[in-house]
Amino acid sequence: MTVTGPRDAPGVVDVVALGESMVTFLPTRPGRLADVPSFERGIGGAESNVACVLAAAGHTTRWVGRVGADGFGDHLVEAIGGYGVDVTHVRRDPDRPTGVYFRTAGDRGTDAHEVAYYRAGSAASAMTPDTVDLDAVRAGRVLHLSGITAALSSGCLDLLRELTAPRPGRPLVSFDVNHRPGLWRDATGPGILLDLARGADLVFVGEDEAETVWGITGGPEPIREALPEPELLVVKQGERGATAFRGAPGRRASARASSAWEEPHGLLRVAPCERGAARGRAGAAGGPSAPDPATRPGLATAPPVHQPAPHVDVVAPVGAGDAFAAGFLSATLRGLPLRDRLRHGHLMAAAALTAPGDLAAPPARHLADRLAALDDTAWGRLRLGPGWTALDGNRADEEARTP
């Protein structure tokens, strides 16, 4: 089936990413923040990171956000735009500053790090449905969001609820849970993140993250039970890989408006060999029947797909989650099989892990495709270290196949 509709309209891009980006100050040497004498300036922001990686991988992307009318705001817009991301819809706030943060060289996913945020009252925290260009936000085949934005302010939460609400012509909504406990000032965070994830089409969540936020243990399956609504749920399992679930597994918390599915966006369809038997269900009470994702081509309930992560010689354990999402979205936009979507996610994450900083140049498409197509044995032997993204595809293939 050929996907038509909004993506063919003027001004539509592959992916729109909305969220806060900040200027990042990275230490010039290891040590406590109190001891580090100097820092190097960079950029940071989960959503803009995804947009930058996708743009570097050859997709059209747009970042929508708010920054201050200050030098740091200038730097963010210029740096993100330098990756090829459309930044024309970023708004400048004359009354609020651009957020900044400092971090140590340790792993921010553990206690072996320090992060000092200066984002309270930032320009991005003033985002609401009235202060962003919603037409520009919705003008993408995919709209990528994260739970970080929801924690910034009540206005930002209203914005995410607006963007994840079912409506005709809504783009495919990708949502990375991205729980940041330091941003949530009360106990509402877990429930809010769960509700937002339930309104998305594609959800990324870490296995350990689900335990921290929702107290879910026992592996990916209980997470799927708590999140039956998304058409695709990707559970990241660190060094063990990732597991993806397709189709609604039998119940949905709420029925979508029927007109929202008149022109399926088609991006979540999987290869014919991955399809299962479709099952139907009734639409919203009192209205026309709404096609459930489980009845749409390629979205039937099917066994989960797991792909182990390749062995990686880690340089800096930052930015991998955003890169994984970018890799998975890139392969989704290209209509690749679900196994390959997971592998492309792992490869993009490996590019981030084997380079310093939050952003790293992705592997060339021909190299990533070659590696993603390896047989299971060769994929299991794959080991990626610094500089691997510059390898020739044939050489990488041979190294993976050599015992």
C-alpha cells in the first residue's frame, strides 16, 4: 500500500521533534563539579538529539521549541540547524532565558555523575498550545515527543496532552518515556507518563525505567500488559538488547476517533513475513466503528520480536537512548522489517556510545544496512569500537562473520 496524505503536502517533513534543548557544559577532565576548572560548551536535548541524528542520516526533520533571546539561544538554533534540522519554527522569548546545565564525566544513568540544571523558568517551560505553532508541529509524518517536556510546567503538560489526543489527520506520534525524577516535584509523574504513553502510536521505554517509574518487574511482557494501546511498544533492555511488541494485545483504554484512521499513515506496517492474523473489535460506543490497529494490515497481534545489542566498546555512556530512537524511526520511515528496525536502533546507539558527547555521526546507510542484514550468528559476533562508523561495509561484514 502506498502511503499518501499529509506527508505529500508542502512543508511536511519526515519527523518533527518538539521539546526543550539546552546549552550543555561538559567538563574538560573527570572530577566533581566543585573541582572541575573549566568546561566545553555543547548542546543537549532528547528531542532535538533525535532530530539531529535523523537529519544526519538523510531524513528531513524539524525541531520546534522555545529559547531565550540571548546568546545561548543563538547557539542552540545555529548548532541544531547546522545538522540540517529545520529550526524556522523555534520561537524566541524576550523575557525568559535559555536553559543550561553542567554535568560531570560520569555515567548520568547511574549515581556516578553529577548534573546541575539551570532550567527553572526557562523559555521552553513557557510552551503551551498557544505559544507554539501547532500547524508546524503536526506537519510531519512522525511527531516525536518525550516525557521530559511534560515535567517542565503545567503549560507544557497541556501541550503534550493536546498533541497525543486522538484527532483526524494526526501524525504518527512517537513517545519516549524519558523519565527524569529530578523534574517531577510531586507524585503525579508516573500516572501522567503512563497516560501520555497510552495516547501514542509508538512508545520507547527502558525495562529498568519502567520498574523505577511504575514498579513493573518481570521483563518486557508485564510492561506490554500495562501499555496495551500503542501500536508498537519498544522495551529497551540495555546490553541485552530490545524487545518490540506489535498490534494491540486485546484491549485499548480508549477508542480513537474513527476519522483518524481514514487514511492510515502506514508507517507501522511490518514486512509480510512478520504479520499475524488480524482480529477485529468494535469502535467507540455511540459512534461509527473505528478500525482498531490490530485489524489494520501488519498490525495484528503477533509474538514480540527481540534483538540482542551488539558488543560495544563504550567511550561515553550518554546519548544512546536518543540515538536508538532515531535509528528505529529511520528504519520505520523506510518501511524495514521489525527485526531490522531494532538493529538499526542498536547501531545508532552504538555510534553514540563509541564517541564522546551526546551526538555522534551515524554510520553511512549502506554500512548500517549491511550490518543489519547479518545472519543471527554474525550479528551475535559483532563488536563495535571507536571509529567503527567509518568502516567500509564489506570490511565490517567480514569482521562480523570471522570467528
